Amino acid sequence: MLRKEQTTTPNQAISILGMQTILGNCRGLPEFEDAIYRGKLFCGKENDSAPLRRQDWLPAWEGLSPAESLLIQAGRGALADACLEPDASRRAAMVVLGDVALLQPMAPPAADETNPGFNTFATAPLLDALQINASLILPDSTEHAAGLGSLLEWVGRQLVEGRLDFVLLSAVSSFITTNDHLPAGDQEAYSPLAAVALVLTAGQPPAFWHGRPYAHIEGLASRTGSAARLNQLGENAVACAKAAQALAEVKPGQIGYLECLDRSSRPAFTPPFLAGLAQAYRTEAKALHCGLGSIQSSLLLQDDAAALLTGIVKTALCLHRRYIPALPDWQAPTIDTPADSLPFYVPPQSRPWLVPRHERRRAAIHLNRADGSCIHLILTEGVPAGSDCIVQRGVTGFHLVPLFATYPAQLQSQIENLRRELAATGDLPALSSKYLE
């Protein structure tokens, strides 16, 4: 469930119903996922396609800044993805993280003693443009990961306790880029901004919503730290990861993918950080059970909160589509941990995410900041255990079963026949040979 260490919130997961990203040369979620799957690089490094011009995708809303216009586009996309339409009866909030200094100054908010550390606005141009009945919430500060964790904990508590029906969680940030790859003299024509948005709700999706959530957030833990102690990066990573695992009631071996965001330095994985996570995810079997990845290897954002939300979107997409994403430009750091005790592997290409029958795919996201603080989340795929998902039944290798049909209904009938035969015999190699004759 979505909560921070040492809280007493009821154990209820937070569902991700809708998402949208506008990042560099990716104008939306489909292009973003395609880039993830293919290991493609984003704006901020050399791209395999030219970055987008601002006027190509950033419509101008009168009186709003470019960052606010980008937030509106991302927010509208996430709301549409979640099938949410304007409805005055739904209690909602829009939480904006990231570089809020990019937003235009607003009138001082009304006093709200129930939300310490947050500024709540009943009206705002952003809300008018999105056409949702919601309040706008801006944090006073998320200077360290524990502060960001507290804010996410507050969001989860509002949803779980029924004070809000859904939350539009969004962030805006600029890229870390020298713009060396842009045409000379034309840098101003390109936008250095990025935006991401997620629609969150508690428990089961609303009755009007058809489909399955991208993922559920089931555990969250955060810790403060000191930048003066480099070894504390590993210590905090261990403690934070284990706390999140305990809250989600999962074992290290059940987590098949780990999205790492080491913001303490430019490389995606520093040795103390990776060694600490290896300790938290090590199992007695010493198996390579957890894929390792980082959006930071190909997308450099100035703000840590925006990087975290982008990592959540990436991980939720992989859970939803059931694949382990490729990690481009992997450079293994030198760590003291013996290689045979590392639980991680790095996929050079995206691969199917296979799990034993009746188990759900689980992933984790770890954010480490330069001040030594960190945050760890546990995500679970948005389908019930034992559903029709890709499973591994102890059969080694893959077996080809060709099916041919003229119409979709005929193909569906053949799939049902194959399923019944497999359930009756349990012998996939024999069935494969039969269909290939």
C-alpha cells in the first residue's frame, strides 16, 4: 500500500489508472513506451531522431507559462487515459511536483491547518484549463527524499481514507543538457521542458472504469541522510528497501525488476548505492532474479520528483505490458560485493517477463538523492493472481504452436481448443509436435 515507514494507514493499495508523459522527442505515452522497449535515447543526449520543435506540440494557453501549458497537456492526457471526464461529484486534487518555480506566481493560498507543508488553492488557471473540479496542491518543499515520501504518503492517506476519489499527480522539470545536438543558432526553438502525470485512486477502480490498472503501489518507505557520509548511501538503500518490502509483505526474490534513480551523481549506479541494493535484494539461492534498469541512463531531468514520477510511469508500463526493459549504455561499476552474490542482471534487449503460475509480477523503484536521503516503492501488476497472464510452468525453452484462421472468431476458437488440450494433457512439447505435423 502507499505509505511511509512507521505509519498506521490501513493496508490498501493505490491504483494507477491513467498516465501521460511528454519527454524530449516523445510526445506521449505510446512513443515513450516504444523508446523504453527499444532502449532508445531521449532528449538530453544524441537522439536517433531530431528533437521536437516547441510549436509542434506545445499549444499556447493565454496567460499561462510554457511549463503550465505542458502540465495541462500531460494532465489532460492522463485523465483521458483513465477515462475520467469532468464530474462535479468527484472529489479530486491536482498535486504538482518538480520545479514549481516555472509556474506563474499565484495569490497566497487560504490557510489550511490540515495540510502542513502544502499550499492548497481552490481556484487556479491550471484547474480551469483542465476542466476538473479539484483543488491545486503545491508542496512548500521536497528538498529531500523523505519530504517527497511524506507528500506521497499524504496523497495515499487522502485516497485510502476516502477524502479524495482520485488524485492527478504531476511534475514538470527541465532537462540536464548542453543542447550540443541541436542545430546551431536554433536552440531557442526547442523546449527544454518535460512533464509527467498520473491518475491515482484507492482500492478497486470506479464502476465506470473498464480495464485493468497499470499497476498498484503497495509499499513506500523513505529515509533522511547526510551527504557527508558516502557509505550512508548503501546503508540507507538497505534499510529503505527492506522497510518497503515489509510494508508490501513481499520477499526480495518476488521482485523481478528494479528501477534505480541514483541522483547523487551523473552515473546511474554508484558503487555504494548498488552494493546496498544488492544486499537488500540478495536471496539464499544466489540467483539472478531481478532485472536492473534506470531511466536516468537515457533521460536526465533537473528535478528529482519529476525523475521519480517518470520512473514510476516506466515501471508501471513494464508491469502492464509484462516485459523487462532493456538498459542502454550499461557500464558496470566496480563494487566490492562478490559477483556470485549479486541478485541483478542487465538485459541488453527487452524480454518477456515470465513468472511462476499464480504469482504476480512485482517491481521496485529506488530514488537516492545527493543529500543521502532516499525513497523506495514497491509496485505490483494490475491484475489478480492466477489470471490469464504469461506463466512459466517449469518447461525449459519455448515451443512453437502454429495457429491459422481467416477470421478473428476462428482464431479465438483455436486458442480455446489449445487451452483445453493443454489443461487436459499438460504436455506442451507433445502438443507442439502435434500442431507442427
